[in-house]
Amino acid sequence: MLTTIASVRRSRLRIRALAWAAIVVPALALGAAPPVAQALVLGHAAPVAKALAADASPFSGTALWITQAPATASPEQLAGEAREAGAGTLFVKAADGSTPELQFSLTLLAGLRAAGERVCAWTFAYGEAPSTEAAVAVAAVRAGAECLVVDAEGQYEGRYGPAQIYIRALRAALGARFPIGLAGQAEVLEHQCFPYSVFLGPGGVSFDLPQMYWLELGLSVEAAYVAALPGNAIYDRPLAPVGQLFGAPSGSELGAFRALAGAYGLAGTSFFDLDSAQPGELAALAAQPARLARRAIGLPTLHAGADGDEIVWAQELLNAAGARLPVGGFFGAQTARTLARFQARHRLAASGVLGPATWRALLRLRPREPSWAKAPPLSAGECHTAAG
């Protein structure tokens, strides 16, 4: 797994959060919670916002992430920087795991909205206490966030059960239509144990925000799209990729990221993060991107012997078609035979190879997700054990 500047920053934030969690968490029970948590604990929460129309989604257009707003920056100043970048939405960090962020206050939300910005909450999820992490995220939404972005990465490798608990808790509290996005690791086929199929599955998040940090991946902007989109597309969620402002990307790279999102017909883009933006980067984001010829998103081709969450997903889809496969994440002989029978029934070449035409046929079905309460799929369980 790649170690990014962003993940290092988050690790430092988590160390800080753990240091004061012993103060904040007991305070929740005593009514001395941070402003957002007070809205939930004291029952003064604003109603959960209803889902917006597709063309008004908070994930459309350009958004900027805020990890830590400077203490001296007013909401008006933050909104001004967002306008400089042509961003109509700010994703403001509201929690690190189970610990609310003090910056995500009712005052900040009101100020940003008064200045014309939409505000969404983003939380970093670890999977260690999924019910508590979900409750903190729900509190941020009830304080007035227009959407929720869940940043879940390597800490969730192998944690299928916690992911299921977390997602179900969010949807039970927020409803089926509230806009929630997963900001996960971009290269699905490189992260075999991450529970994409839970986060992006039935009853899961509504948008997929792959973190396509091309400089960290060691790729060009265009190559990052080619590497990330096919694996994410199999989960059939609207895509709104996350680009980078850290690492000093060039203006041409930022423009190319937006231009390619338009060429692929994606829902929108966001950029991590405002804290790291260098002079000139916000103006580069605001510039009109080049208009490129429309591009189609390919779907991956997988053969027997493949292993990972994309196979978990395929097995769930095959079971929705009437199969009785054990969902273990390995593309073995039984899965290949079942796949060939499915292909024959749908007038496809009965090759037992999972290619684009077969994916398209499978994606007409609603996956049959098993309960992961007792154990994750075999491949993910091995990864989680190896990770300690």
C-alpha cells in the first residue's frame, strides 16, 4: 500500500486525537461536547437534509477539502478561497475516527453558508469502533452538513464486518437517499482486502470518490484515470474523483484532471486539500478546462486465479442470478464454471473469463451481500491477519 503525504498527516492528527479522546468522549455523556456533538446529545439537531436532485448534488462541480482550518481564518476568508478556485462546496473535516473535530462548529457552518458555500462533513474512518464512528458522523450531518464523505483507507483492509456495521448505522440514521460518498484508495485491483463491495454495495454510499493522487501513484494524470476508473466502475456508483493540491502539482496537471473528468462524464471533482494549496493552484482550478473528446470507461478483464474484493463482488452478483457460490474472494474453478453457465444463459461466449460484456450483464442484478459479522471473505481475512 502506498504511503501518501495525506495519510502521514492523518496519522499525526490521529495521534493528537487519541491524546484528547479521553477528555472529549466522556464529555459527550456529560453534555460538555463540542458544538456538533451537542446538537446530537442535547437533541437540538437540525433535520437531516433530504437528498438533492442529481443536477444539484453536492458532489457535482468542484469541491475543496479542508483538513484543518487555520484558527485565524474566518468563514468568509475560507469561502473566498473556495470561490477563487471555482469551488461551490467545501468538505470540512468533522471527525477523526470516533473523535469529533472542534473546528466543525455550527458557527463555521453558518458562516460558510452565509458566504454562499455548500458544506459537507468528512470523517476519517478506522473501523475500530464502527458504531461510535457512525454516530459522530451522523451528528455532523444533523448539525447541517449537506453531504457526508467517508475517508476510509488501509485501516479498513479486511474489516468487512465493521464496514457493514458502519454503513448500516449511517443509513439507519440518515435514510437511504442522503448523499454519502466514499473516498477510498483509487486502484481497486491493488487493494484486494478493502471492502469496496460493502461501502459501495446495496444500501451503501451513493457516490464513489477514488483518491487519484497521480503524483503519489507515480503516474501522469491521464494514466491515473486509466488505472483507477475500470476497477471502480464495476461497483456502478457515480464517480467523483479526488485530485491533489499537496505535492505541488502543476497548473496544467490540475487542468488536465478536470478536463478528463469532463471527458469521462464523471459526476464532479474535489481536491485535497485547501491546507496544502500553493500560490497559483486555486486560480488554476478556476480556469476553464480544455474540452476533450468523450471517453468511455472500460471494465476490467479477470481470469481464474484472481483474488480480491472485485471477485467478492462478482460472486455476490452471480448469487443474485441464482448461483450458490461461497463468497470468498477467490476466482477458482467453481466460480469459473458458474460464470460460464451465466454467460451461456445470457448469450455471451461461455469462456469463464470475467470481461466487460459479462460485467455489464451482471450489473443489471442487485448483489446478494452476505453477513460479515462472523468473518470476512477468506482473502480479506488473510490480509487482515497479516496486517496484525
